Amino acid sequence: MADQDDMPMDISTLAWVNSLLQSLWPKANVALMRFVHDQLTPKLQEALPSPLKKVHFAKFTLGEGVPDFGPIEVARVSDDHVQVELEMRYTSGVSILVSAGAVSFGIRHLSFSGRLCISLKPLLETWPVLGAISLYFASLPKVDLQFSGLADAVAQFPGLAMAVQAAVDGLLEKLVLPNFKSFQFTHDEQILTATAACTQEPIGILRIHVLRARHLAGANWRMGAVDSFTSDPYCRLKLGGAIMKTSTVKGTTNPEWPTSEPSIDLIVHHQEQELKLEVMDEDQGLLQRNFVGLLGHATMSVREILRRGEQAAATKTGCCMITLDTSKVKTGLLHVDDPVNVGMASELDLAVEWLDLTSAAIEPMQADTEGGVLMVELHSGTGFPEESALGPGSKQGLRWKCWLAGDEPSPAESSLGKLSQDELDFGLPLPPCLYHTVDELCHRGMPVQDIADIVDTSPDVVQKYLLAKSESAKKRALRKLEAGEDRCVDLFWHETLPSLVRRAGAATLIMALV
């Protein structure tokens, strides 16, 4: 894979697509409403607090605004890989009524903006020419919701608007790298395996050394100790699904981390992925001593921090200085003469390094190689206990975790193993993909009529599904009794889990089925 800055690229507008959308949008609006009932509502119920578990959309209309696309960038990454990236924008008045029992509120305006990435690979020399397509966002799209009639709801559930916004962001994260949605156009294993179609290869490793910080907020201070306010700061870094942190430096607002401390290595799939830096105050013990917590934060793309790193390399210090955002620091709990309260900028110094993993630069790993990525392909397996694989509840199911022995546990985690659709199909006018949703809602004790409304079917169909599932369970139990052994099932994953390797010669892979 070529470096993203060096790829041949064409940039153009999408006026013709936007004109076409004006004609298609009424149909797309109906399709989106079905998506809201079939997929968004169950996910929202899982994410919201317990009192709102019965939330559903009593009304959902996106209005007359049409999404706007463009400009578009098309880049040839390699001979068999083309990357398409385009800006998406949607702003419109909407009519959405959210109901959760006695509580209801509306959403009157919605705005959405994000950069959609479309990966076309592999390109084939036989029909259908395109093997698979992957859709994802490199960074979390921005969604702004303007609520109406929220006063009564907030009175009963403080923080409701934030909870709804967080739930929406949580759903969007399912399409933010390293997560993505893949569609396979050929099932010929000799041309393209299902696992290869569902793999997004990393382009590099972002290596960061946290050096020092200045003028941090002092979370620890005592009345009368005017000149003594300190913190116990540590730095937390987030990129994709990875969360890493430094050691804690005790009793200072100007910490320097040990030069012997290992670097923080983060896997990068796209240079527009966002790196989130948070400087936190450690508060150990059974009783909380202070309530400040966050001392400052910063968010920037990998591309931006690499640019700053290149500029810093030309200076005497050789470090990249980041000014922290302290707007969310609880300044009311700080001393009046605290550095943040007197207007001093909190700063963080980093040393940044880029390890290229593109095909043009990659070399076989040797025993003394420092820095690399181990890609573990998960295909399918047999003999998994049925009770663990298909039990009720959202936390039931089997997934893999893998990590390297000796490293701080930050395991790569797979999705839940899936059965083939034919094993799940009861021949009802209810898509098998909604079986799990019905099971979840039944598990929560929701009435059949409400379940039918959510999955957009009739109560009779829901009743038939529950009866068919019950009969199937009885038959499985009878087979177990006759065979004298537990029934096992076949599961598939078809995905790839990346694990960071610090030194290849000392690396031992550990995998656990949980």
C-alpha cells in the first residue's frame, strides 16, 4: 500500500450525485425509517439507562433536506485497490418523536457531517471485477441534535440529552476505524476468502513518548496551603479501539516521565484517524480524595501530529508541544491561584515516530525487529457448546481475545461468533437478522405488541417466532437426551485481529475464547 500522501489522486465535485439524490430521497427516507425501527431502536435501548429501556420512535421523518456529497477524492492505492473518499453533509428540520413510557421528547433539527471512505478491493480480472467493498469513517462523524419538549423529560432524567447524544455517537462508532462494514461480491474462495474481504490492513504504527507537561491543574490542595497545589498526573491515549496510558508522576503540576518508560505504540489504519490525549489525575484508595479527574485534553488527526513531529525534528528540543484544552477541567474545585485559574496554558511535550507498514516499506520480521503488527486471521470452527454460543442476553455468545505475553493487557477482541443463516431461519416473514432483537426485547419483558412495533411486523408473527423457537429448543433438548451429550454448533467470524509486536523474538501469542 502506498503512503496516503503520495497516492495518485483525482478530486472532483459530485453535483450529479446530489441532483440524483433529490429524486431518490423520498424512497431513501422510507428505507431509513425501516432502519430506525429494525436496527437503531434496539441499539438505542441497549445504550440508554435502565428507566429508558422501552424507548422507541413514535414518529420519524427526516424532512425535505437532502444529503449533500462532495468533493470526492479517488486514489489508486495499488494495482488491485482503489480508495474513494467523500465529504457527507446533511442539515434539515426533522420531525422525530421519541417515547419511553410516560416520558417523551422530540428532535426538531438534525445536522450530520463526516468523511466517508469507500475501499474497493480487490479489483479482479474476472467477473464481477470488484471482489468486495468496505465502508467506514476514519474519524467519528459530527452529529448535532436539537431537542424539543425536553424540559419535562430532563426533570425526570437529568442528563437525558447527553445520554441520547452519547448513544447516537456509540452507534456511529460501529463504522469508525478499526470498525467497518464490508460487502462481498464473490464467494469463490479461490478468488477471495471471506476473511480477506473483511480485513482492513494497518498502514503504520504511531510511536509516542510522553516526555513532560507544564502548568497542569493542581487537583490536590488543602485550605491554608496557599502555595501547595499538586496533582498525580498520568497521560491516557486513545486511537481506534486502543486505550494506552503512561505511568503516574506523583505530586507535581510539572511532571517529567522517566526516559526509561516504554513508548506507546498505536496501530493506524488511516492518517485521518483521531488521536485523543487526556491528562488525568490519579486518585487511589477506597475513598475519593478529589473530584477533578481530568487535567486537560487534546484531539488531533494522526496526519496532524505527524506533521508537528516533522516540524519538531528540525528544532533544538526535537519534541512536539501540544497545548491542552482545559475548558472541561472543574476549575471551581481548584485553588484560586492554580495555574489554570490564573490563565496559564497547560502544555504537553511528546516525541513522535512513524513506523511504516505499507507494502512498499514492509520487511520480514527478524528476532530483533522492534515494532510490528501480527495479523491473526479468524475463520470458522466446529464443536462450540450451544448454550454459550446462543444463550439469551446481549452479553451471551463467544468471541476471541488475543494479546502478546508480557505486554500490558490490551487485547484485540473479535465480534461474536455467528451461525449460518440457514440454521436460524424459521421460514417466517421476519428477517433472521431480527431474531436476536426479538430475543433481547423478550428477555427484558417487553410486551409482544411493543416488540412487533419495533421490528415492524405483526404480533402474530412475533408469537409464531417465539413458538417456533420454543419447539426448536425442545427438539434440541430431546436430541441431547437421546445422544447423551451436549449439542455443539459451528460458528464463523471471518475477521482479522491485529496485535502489536514490540520484539519479535520474545513474542508469545495468547488467544482466549470468552
